[in-house]
Amino acid sequence: MSQTTKPAKRGRRTIARHGELRSPHPFAQIVKILGVMLAVVLVSGVGIAAYAAVDLTQSFTSDAVQLEGQESVPPDIGAIEGGVNLFLAGTDACEEAYAGYFGDRCTGSDAEAELNDVNMLVHISDNPRRVTVISFPRDLMVPIPSCTREDGSETSAMSKQMLNSAYMYGGLSCVVKTVSQMTGLDIQYAAKITWGGVIEITNAVGGVDVCLASGIKDPYTGIDWPAGTRTIAGIEALQFLRTRHGVGNGGDLGRISNQQQYMSRLARKLVSEEVLTNPGTLYKLATTAVDNITPSQTLTNPLTLVQIALAVKNVPFDEIVFIQYPVVDDPADSNRVVPNETAAQALWDALSTNQPLQLTGEVSQGDGVVVVEPETPIETPTETPAPDATSTPAPSETAVALPSAIAGQTAAQETCSNGNAKG
């Protein structure tokens, strides 16, 4: 592995918008929400989060989004009961503080538009706890139902539109309603984050080390990086997470797996000694995440965040699975994709049984990453059971083999970006 490359200090860079893709990918969503929840729980261990949990989430409530058909549930102390479905959207809003990075995207005719370019469903199973993160392509063509806007007006149902247009039509609630209708799952919680949130959250955690199996060169995002391990933060994190021309086959599916590498490595950093033993970093992460997230109203109670965090904080990395929603090319437009209904149903059936998932397909549907052997063993969070001389080991569970059409990786696997700058 080549020497770690640190971001160089330089002038402000412009990130252009892809011509045929109407918006770039902000990202780091799963860690924003899990970062808030985990940070609140961990900070409580050093004696200040009882105050912080309430104080930090006060700003959460003012812009909270009402999900159609969902009401806030009074939480109890302890891990949340039952399964949890949490939807995370990344949008391309041209916020004033960051618009200068994005060139024509934030000065042109569509500068006022806001699209949900990153769409992720986090499924937390009931006991035993497992986490499955499903990424939906932005170019996925799906029906969009009639939605209620914030002003109370109703949108018209549409039989086939790009998934990333749902936010433009009806906000976060409409995105959740669209995905819930498509998957058949009840989604109780949701949140969104913008470009600026990605920049700020990676700064708060002190950057993330990503791996480049080969160099990445992408004029659309301004990346020209050599192979090796690179610590990315701020604007460089956003460049990395939205590059598609620089990895794999140059498509959106390859970009998703590149983002999953980032999520996996960020998840490991969040439970590393570097973060866990630093109350200042934890508090900064929590405050930054709260300041940069718009939640659903169901997610505004600080105890709810604690409950969900308690449910996931001991999940082993090999039980955290990142999956690309299975798709096939749209017969009507080769630049778009439609659901692979058969493979998707197999996924929903597997989740309903709450058994371990066995990935049989490629790690990336678009060749965005390659699997490598970890340089050091990956430590996973564990929970020591209470001693009980009369207890007997639970029977081993049989894993459900997912169809090979479903690509993905676990947080225990180490992947590196399959960059386009070979040689």
C-alpha cells in the first residue's frame, strides 16, 4: 500500500454537475443518523449526555417533517422494541455557504431545485439485531404516489418517474412514501442531509481513510488522486462520494459501491478508540450532525435516538450489510434502470425471516470497488453476556443466500475504489 496521502491546502475548488446526471451525490447519511445516536449514547457514559441529548435535539424539532400516516411514538428507556426502518435521503440543495463549490449547478436555471440523489433504507431487525442498508439508484424509474406537500396541497400520482424527483414533488415525506410503496415496508423514521452536511460531518469526525486500488481521475468532480490510502474530509469527502466517472464502469451503480466503502470505513472509525475515547470529538460529531440534519417528526425525541442507538451499538460488522437494490436496464431508456422484482422480493423475504444474509453476487454491480485483504484485523463491537452456568448456546442460524443479482458487502469486508487511472 502506498504512503498515506493527505489533502493539500489549496484554493476553493469548483465541483461541476454531470451533464446527463442532473445532480451530484452528497453522502455520509447512515453515519449522520447513527453518529448522532451513537454519540449521544457514548457521551452518556462520560456523564454529560443526559443534558446533551435534550440540548442537542432542540434544533432538530423546528424543521421536522411530518410523514404521512406516521405519528411520534412515546419512547421507553432501553433499546427500541421490534424492527426499525429508517430512510436517509441526501439532497443537492444549493446552500449559500457552499454554493460556490458547485459552479453552474448553483447559478443556472435549476439552482432552486432540490433532488434526492442519495436514497438509503436502514433496516434494523428485531432480536437478534442486524443492520441492512439498502441503496437505491437515483436513476431508478418507479411509480410516485400522490403526496401531501408541506403547504397541504396534493401532488398527482405518476406511473413512472426517476426516484430522485420525488423530493422535488413533495419533499422528504414523498420520498419515504414512494420507497415504502415500492418495498412494501413501513418506514417509521426518516431524515435528510445536504451537500453542506456532508462537508461538515466529515470535518467533525476528523476525516476518513479511504482506499484507492488504483488512481482516480475525474474532471467532473475535480479529482486527480494517486492509488493508496487517502484521508478525506470536507470538500474532498464530497468529491469522493459523488464521483462516478472516476470509478468502475463510470455509472451510478459503481458510485454506490464506492460510497459503501466510505460508509464501512466511517462506521469502523466511529467505534474506534480514536473516537470513542474522545468526548470532545463525540460531542462535536453530535452537534454537527444535529445542525445538518432535517428529521421526520418521529425522530425528534432525543430518547428515540438513544433507543435506536442502543439497538445497534453492539451489532457485529459482519452483520452490517450494505446492499445495492437490484435493478435491470430500463427497456425504454438504456440510461435508466427499473427494479429487478424477483431479486428484490427475495431480499424482502430474507429480511422478514431475520436470518443472516449471505451475499452471493458481486461486491459492486458497476465495478466501483474491489475486495482486498485487510492490513489489520477488523475489531467488531461485542457485548459480553452475563455468566449463567445453566444457559446453553443458541443453535446456529442458517444464512439466507441472496440472489446473485444483488450486489453488496459487509462492514467486515475491506474494499478499495476501482479507479480509472490504471498503471
